[in-house]
Amino acid sequence: MDDRTILRRISELVDEEHRLRTNAQQGEGFTDEDRARLRELEESLDQCWDLLRRRRAARQSGGDPDSAGVRSVTEVEKYLQ
């Protein structure tokens, strides 16, 4: 996955997150399915941002950005910044 593809995916995920939040504000709030989907979106966004940061770091240090792969949700979520 190249940087453009990752950025496009981030944009898609953010758009969906905004739609869910807007719908919840205009209606009765979040359903259980909405809450579950929001959590999935947040996790996917964290994975995408992590991958993009690691690709950029590899490129800046003279490494191969394609060597960076998507890390598990567990690994990304427990990472301290």
C-alpha cells in the first residue's frame, strides 16, 4: 500500500466517522451497532496513521517504506506516544 492509498483510506474512514456522528446528533444518539462501528473506525484509523508514520520514517532514514506493514490493532492501541 502506498502513501496515497493510505491517505485515501484515512479520508474514507474519517468521512464515515463524521456521518455516524452527524446522524447520531440528529437522531436518538448512537445505537449499539453505531458504537461498535465507531470503535472499528477508530482502530482502523490508528492502524493507518501508524503505517503512514512508519513508512515516512523509513523513507527519511533511507529505508524501504514498503517494508512497513500494517500492525495489529492490539499492537497499535498499546503503543505509547
